[in-house]
Amino acid sequence: MMRRTERINKNIIAFLLTISGLFNLGMIDEREVEPQLNHFTWKKIVSGIPENEITTVLAHPKDSSTIFIGTPKAVYKSTDQGKRFYPVLQPQGSERSINYLYIFISEPNEVYAATDSGLYISPNNGQDWQRIFHEQDPESRHCLSVVSHENRLYLGTQKGLYYREDSNLVWQKFSEILDNKPIHFLYSDENYIYSATEDTLYRLTQPNGTVEKVFSLLSLTQNGNLEELSPENGTKDLTKRIKFISSPLQSQTSLYLATDQGIFYSTDQGNVWQKLNSSGLPINELTSLSVNEKERKPRLYAGTNRGVFLYSDERWIPIYKGMETTKINFLTQDNEKILYAATDRGLFFMAAEKALSYESSVISHQPQVLVDHKTQNPVLPPDREASSAQDEIQAGFNTITESFQHEPTIREVQELAIDYAEVHPNKIKSWRKSAQQKALFPNLSVGLNRSATELYHWDTGPNPDKLMKGQDYLDWDVTVSWDLGDLIWNSDQTSIDSRSKLMVELREDVLDQITRLYFERRRIQLEMVSSASTEPQLFLEKQMRVEELTALIDALTGGEFSKRIENFSGHGEK
């Protein structure tokens, strides 16, 4: 049994390595391989986190083993790089969501948590907490961001910017210009504090409190440059928003802004701005941004409601391997370039820079496999026996295929999900057909009129004091009408068109999610085949992950996915 397992593992490895070699030598340009066919694999952290929704994450700037995460209910901490989390702060009351976590690099033991119920501080690296800001006004109490600069602590709220001196516990409003404006993001470098509202970035100076506007979405021209617009030239568009502000750790002058008009950057502390190429990036879905500059080339990771995207060689490419969700709430990196993603389905991490270096190493050391461009079949170099390599490829392929014959195909699972969500295209088609046939049926109306004005009357004959009852008259009618114009155009088509658009969007979301779950489950199953005999603990963890993904697929298919597997297994036993 052991020899058979080892032989299966070797076949699979040979199959994967040989197939991956095709991308190096003929069929696909190497630039297309990096980073699409990459080793960017997300890993999920589940230990000690009972909640699915993660709103924010903070990697300690000096200790990569310490990680803080925020959820709608609490702050959790890990001291072993995410292997185990435990709660350290649970705000009181109904407003408990954690919006932002912050550590001032000069005071690495002071941790701040901006929440819906005020600002909390821990002076001892998350062990003990106390609330240091709590306003009576709910909007002012709603804290969104926090930053420390020199001897001042700045706090962005839903209703303006506050600050306090280290030697004074009293909070003050910073400037009338920012009063009553939501301060979504704060950032500081060695000279300035940057404050981002919904559509404008301000640069603040100490100690005189000067406020200077350095970026505004209301001033964008079509080519991405900035110029002031007068009220006659433009009106305020409340849908335009600054989504995130970030800066590489290696730089004190570079700034990056993620907006729903694209991503802009400045290399001179906000004086001049340039726009990055947004091709391939769903800018309307942006939520966060993480930047790392290496050899003066920016490496950006954008978090969106459509997944994580990497900016490399002036293009955006999705990196989703290992992640079963697309809703990214927050992105950040630690000092070892490990990327963390807070999502609606938990916390994920990825050694991004290591993956890039490993990718180039794998590509340069892969076995050489040439491709016949006429037949698109692999051709082995002369120093290798073609029959032996082909046997390895075929054996690996057969092993993989046999391992999953008892499970539904991706097409079958997609159809199950579509049927369960009731978003099949035939539903819209049947609506349109019924709307067309509606004109063939008449509008039917029935009327009934009762004439009883003299039903009761006084006798006009010999007995004038006697009340007499007369006859009861009933009139009725039936009307039938056709509107033959509906045969050409039916007003119901407009309603069907709008519902069709919503159904298409919902179907795309369902298919996207079910496809990610299916192939993430399949990928882990493949890893289990190659690690079952050597790493029992890892095998058990992967088995639990497969069961989790199976449950998620069942939730989208009404349990039909597991039923199909069980029915096949039952028939096989018989």
C-alpha cells in the first residue's frame, strides 16, 4: 500500500511539473505566467476566531509574530503569527464594531482601537484596555481612524477631526475646515498629517494647525490631472469617494490613494499626483490598498469586493488561489512582507514576496519541455525518453481523474447552485414568453348595478300611511377588450428588463462564489493526495478544510452536492 501511494504521488508531481513546464517553453509567454500561474496561495487562519466577518487587521510593525484583528464585536490577538487568536477587547453596548487598529512605531506597546463606541488604548500591547474618547453625540463617538504624530494623538470621527496633547487628556477640534466632516483615513510622515474625507485629502501641519487641500476628486479632469473647478463647471458628486490611503514603509514621501476614480500616487508628499493604470481593476469596488516599493518599483495589492488584485508591470491581475470569498475588507503587510486579508469569511494570509521569488526560481529550474506549435503537443528534448515521460504524464492524469470520479463536475455544481438560487436564464425567457402571450387574452370586466331607489315607498292609494315594497331591479353587463398593440410591445417588458439585469448580477455572484469554492476544495484534495503518507497533522487540517468548503458548497446548492457524492458512493458499494 505504501509503495502504491508513493507511486501515485510521484505520478502526480511529474504530471504537474511537466504541465507547468509548458508555460516556460512555448505555449505561453513567461510574462503571462507571472503572476497568473503563480504560487500566490492564500491560507486561511481559523484557530480562535469564532466570527466570520473580519473588519480590520494589524500586523505589529516590529514583531511579526504579533497580529491584531478587529471584528464587529471584538479585538483578537495572536502572538504566534496567527496560529491561535484570543479576545482581548470586547466593547460594551450595542455599538461594538472595530473600525481601525493602530500602533505608533515609536511606542510599539501602545495599541489603539477606533470603534463605533469611542477610542480605546492598551498601554501594554493589548493586555489591558481603557476608553479614552467617548462623546455623547453618536456621530462624534463613531471613530474611524487614529494616528500619532510627535506629541499629539489625532482621531478621525464621523463628525470631524479631534486631537489631544500627550500631556493633556482633553480632546479638541483641530480645525473649522474639517468640522462636521467624516474623517475616514489618517496618515502621518515625518513632516505632515494627512486627513482624508469622502472626496478630499488635506495636509495638516503642527503646531499652528494649518490645513491645506492637496487632492480632491471634485477637481479631476478626464485625463486624470487636477485643476480647481468652479461651481459653474461642476457639481459635487457624492458617489465619488476616497477609499484608502497608504504608503510604503520604506518611504516617507510617497503617498497612494485608492479612489473610485482610480489609484493615484504622489512622490513629493502630495504636491503632484499621477494616476496608475486601472485596466483590469474594479475601481468601484475598491476597499483597501497595501503598498510595497522594491527597487523604486511599486508593488501594490488592492483589496476589493471582487477579490485581491496585484499591480505588476503596469497591469492588475487577480490573485485568488486558496480564498473562497471575494469580499475584502482590509489589506496589510507585516515587516516580513506577509500579506494579510480581512474578509467576510475570516482572515487569510500569503507570503507574497516569498511567492514571487519562489515563482522565478521554479520557472528557471523546471524540466525542459518543448511544444509542437502545429499540434500543441509536448515534445521532449532528445536526452529524455519520450515514452517514459509520456507514461508519467498519463499516469498522473489518470490518478487525478480517478480520484474525483465520484464527485459532480464543476458544470453540474454550477447548475445546482443556479437552480437553488432560482436564477436560471430560462426564468426570464418564460417571463418574456408569457408577456407576449398576454396580448392574446382579453381584459374581462363584469358590472352589476342595483336600481332600488323606490324599493320602499308610501302607498299613494287608499292607505297613504302604509309603507309598500316595490320591485328590485338588477342591471349587469360584461365587457371584453383586447389591446392588440401589446403583440408588438408590451409595457411589462420594461419591468422584465430591470429584473433581468438584477438576476444576471445575482447569477454572476453565485457562479463566481461556487466556482471559487469548488476549485479551492479540489486544490486541497490534490494536496492531500501528495501529503497523506508523510504529514498526518497537515492531512487532518486539510481534511477539516475540505469539510468546511463542502459545507459552504452545500449551503449554495441546498445540500445537493453532498447528496450526489453519497448517492454515488452508495451505488458503488452495491
